[in-house]
Amino acid sequence: MKATIRFILVFIFSSVMILTSCRKEETEFIETPPEDVLQPNSLVANLLQRTASNDGSNDNILDLANCFNIKLPVNVTANSIHVEITNENDYYLVETIFDEDYDDIDALEINFPITIVYSDYTEVSINSMSELNANASNCNGENISDNDIECIDFVYPFTASKFNPLNELISTETFTNDNELYDYIEAITPDDITSIDFPISVVLSDDSQMTINSLTELENIITNEQNSCDEDDDYDYNDDDCNHCTQELLEDFLTGCQNWFTDKVRQDNTDYNDVYDGYDFNFFEDGTITVFWNMTSANGTWSTEGTGNNMSVLINIPALTFCNNNWSLQEIINDNGLNKIDLRLNEEDRLRYRNTCN
């Protein structure tokens, strides 16, 4: 009997301690400074949600629509070649097919039904190309300002805590992706006392990371960075292939391999693809070029200017006039040992070097 009474006293004491501890935690949470509370419909909440919204422009090569993207996986046929797209990197497979020839008409067929996902993560089932086009017609056009913020990204995971004084419930949620964060902010009510558990980290448009320690810092950094990059809300999949190109990278490619050859040569809207068959091009660090073919040789020069998508390559080989121009660097490709240096002058004129060295 004494043991039973002792057990009951211990149980009551423990319960009181637990309740006191919980009440202390609630009190501490309620006393969070107002500037650290995430208010619904506040500027910082709006900025958070816009940053976490779904970017619909990343698959414009498929749907020509900025306000939604196609839920993966999806099967398409690009210029009669079947492609299964399972992740965002696979969009490049379609682009590679389209880029292979410049004098054909690119055609894409989508295997319906598909599901499209809007910026608020709403999903809609689409059963035909006409339905897809009808939904795309409601989006903002190319490079027209939209609501999503693409120049800054959150580093996951991070957590937020919420206390609702009406039901006295405390909850903590860990976010692992944008969708979860977007839905969480959408569900905050005026009665909730919500706080992000700082510090958190964000990635800026130059790929650098920054640590954020408060809502004020978060509001300032998103405000300052939201227009710091090209959100690429156009339908030209060719115009951003050299985001990370540098003169050093191009030099490493061209001088690191011997015996480049041309497979695409076009000047003044005329094809000269076969003119330089059997010609081996060698580029050297001192800016010279040597070309060999049929026991014959020619010499020239090359130089570069700029960086990224604004990089030019000046080639001058007096004996090979169809190679000569101040070309724009379109793309540097290394795909399983197949190297390509794609140079453009405009929509039509083009010079492409290939190599299979490692």
C-alpha cells in the first residue's frame, strides 16, 4: 500500500513538472519579439512565398509557358527521337537534338495525358496539345515580369515553430523543399505566432551562400537580390547555354585536345559543311592555329573576349575563309568524351568544332 501511494505521489509530481515545463515553453514562445514573428500577408511572408513558388520557366523548351511546368516524368518525341524526361537535367537531351541541325524544323510531340504544376503548386490534368496551349495562353509572355523570385534559393532543411493561443498547440515543422515552405506560409493565420528557427542559409544568383539570422535580414536580402539575375523567362533555349563559360575554360578545351574537325560550317546563309572534310585544326596557347590536310598546312590566329553568354571568339585563318569571323560562343559541350565548341554569328551562320579526346 505504501508503495502504491509513493507511486501516485511520484506520478503527480512528475505531471506537475511536465505541465510547468510546457507552460514555460509556451510563455517563452509567446514572448518572442514582434520583429521575429512571421505575420501572414506581411512583406517578408510574401517575399518568402514568392521565392518558394514553383518556377514555370525551367521547361519552356517543352511547353512555352512561364507560369507552369510539366510534372515529371514525361515522354516526348523530339525530331522523331523518343526522349523520356525524368528530371530537369533531361531537358538538355531535347535541346541537344534541336541543336544538332540548324537547317531543319524542330518539332516536339508530347505523350498525353500529362499534369501541369502552377506557381502555387496547383496541379491540372491536360489531355491534349490544344488544352496545353489554352493554359499557356493565360501565362505572361516572354520576359514579362511575373510574381516568382528566381534569383535566390533557400538551403534546406530548416524549421519553423508555431504557437496558436486559441488551442494552445505548439508545433514545429521541418521544410525539405519549396513546396512545403509555400504551403506552410499559405496556411498561417492571424492567430498563429510563427517563428523561423534561424540561422538559415540562402544561395544567391552567383552561386554564393549567405547565412541569415533574422526575419529583418531575410527581408532585406530577398528585396535586394530579387532582380539580380536574368530569370530567363523567354522561349529561346539557345541563349543561356554558356552561363558558366570563361576564356580559361574555352582555352583548356581547345588547347587540351589535338586535331579538332568541323562538322558545321555556314556563312552568309550558305552551307559549307563538306568544304573542310579531313582538315585537322590545332589551337595553341599563344593564340595561333595550325591546320593540316592532304599533306598541306595553313596557319592562323584565334583570340577571345568577354565571358558567359557574351563571349566572342575571333578566328582568322587566311587560307580558310569560311572559318573566319568574330563568332559568338554559343556553347561548350563535353558529353561522354564527345567535345563540341559551337560558334554562332546569327540565327543561321555557324561554325562548330568537334573532338573525341578525353
